[in-house]
Amino acid sequence: MKIGAICSNNLPSVATIGFFDGVHRGHRHLIDQVCAEARKRGWASAVITFPVHPRKVIQPEFCPKLLTTYEEKVELLSATAVDYCLTLDFTPYLAALSAHDFMEVLKNRYNIRALLIGYDHRFGHNRSEGFEDYVAYGRELGMDVIPAGPCLREGERAVSSSAVRRLLEAGEVEQAASLLGYEYFLSGKVVEGHQVGRKLGFPTANLQVGDADKLVPADGVYAVRVEVQGTCYGGMLSIGYRPTLNNGTDRSIEVHIFHFNADIYHCPMRIFFVRRLRAELKFDSLEELTERLRQDKVEAEKVLNEYNR
């Protein structure tokens, strides 16, 4: 997949447009349709996306937490069969364009000759127009407007970014993974913590997430996979405010990596969520906390062993 502002040789292309937060199974279902249509026509395939969520421009107070950073989104899109990722800055000027004028930009600037539109996707100022309007504008501009196939569903639930966010906010990381098509992950670097875990026999690496807009799942203890220094390890992760230690309002993300002993301060790290083991609890003593951590480790190792079979 090539990333940029135009298709090489200005090839005509079949495209779809969206923010693609999480690049979940529903997004990939749509992208597969784009690629199939492009192959049929002998054109390039493209996704048009934005580096910043459009709501940050038009409704900053209602902008959701994100499933993927821009870099993570591009990484996931590159794993699809699409030829091009065309990045379009969402500016106040762009937000003010009518649907017709926006489609004209797509035709003239990107040589989009066919646009695949999802079942509920709307664009243009105030999003007041619908699919039939887009078809009429496309006919005028020389652009085919094609309806996407039915929205992908997982049982009774539509596969959507908002559904994934709700699951993660509830700690339901396994169900979120079934919608995403992969384990949800956090990326960042290892920073110094309070080093209390080391004294309890459970040394931890403290993750500082690289983007403040990235969604952190519900507080609690999780079985996780940890990617650091080019190797993947099992581990157990705690998210929360460490109430037993009277940590106050400082929310921390601490991972105890199994069978690992190395200095990784300031190293990049990625954590993949496998299963939530329990909610965050307050214990009456450090001894009680230590005993529960022993139990958590046994359970996490069991979960990961089952996962790896």
C-alpha cells in the first residue's frame, strides 16, 4: 500500500472514504468490496482518510477516544489489499464544502472515478444529503457512486467503531477483539514508576501511551501479550489507581512480564489485551495484595497457555 496525496500516474481509482478508526472487520469488509470493484474495472483501489478525527474540527467537545492513532491506522490498512491510502487534512474549509463540491475535489484532485459508500455514510456540510443525491452529483461529475454491501454484523451487533469502544470501556476485550479481528493494543514507551511491584516480587514496566487520545480499556487486571525489543512475552497488566497504595488520581498502566528480566526503560512497548481477569480491588494489606497477584499470575498463565494452543 502506498501512502500519499495522489495515485501513481494519476490512475483512475475506485475509493471509499472514512476515518476508519480501528480498521475493524466492518472496515475491511468495505475495503474488500473496493478492491474487488477496482480489479473488475482494471483501476487502482484507494481509501481516503484523515489524520485527525473530523469531530476535532467541527465538534471538539464530542470527539471520541480513538481505537488507533494515525500511524497505527495506516499500519493496519497496509495489511489489506488496497493499493493507496490517500490522506486528506480535514480543515474548516473542507468541513464547509457541500457534498457536491467535496465529490468534485475527489474527482479533480485524486481522479476518483468510482466511490463506494457505506450504508449509513454521509458527508458534506451538515450531512443533509443522502445516497440518491450522491448518485446524481456523481453522474454530473463523471463519477460512479456505488452502494456498499450490507453492514457486517457479529450476531446481533453491528461491527462498528462505537461498538468496539463500548466493549473496551466495559473491559470486554475478548468481545472487542471479535469485532476488530485482532487483539486491541496500546503502544507507547516504558517509563519509571513507583517500583512497589518489585518489592512485592512482581516487577512491572509502566507504559506511557504515546497518544493522549487513545482509548485505554476499563480499569482492572488483564492477561496480555507484551511486545518489547522484538520479542513477544506473556504478562499480566493492571490499569487503575492502585487504591491499596493510596495512589490518588494518578491512573497507571503497569505490566508484569513473565520470564523476563531486562532494563527496558524508555524502550517502545506494545501490549495486546487477551482477557480481563478481574476489576481493580482495594486490599487491606500488602500481604493480601501479594497473594492476589500470585493468583492472578496463575490465572493469566492459564489463559495465555490456552490462547497459544
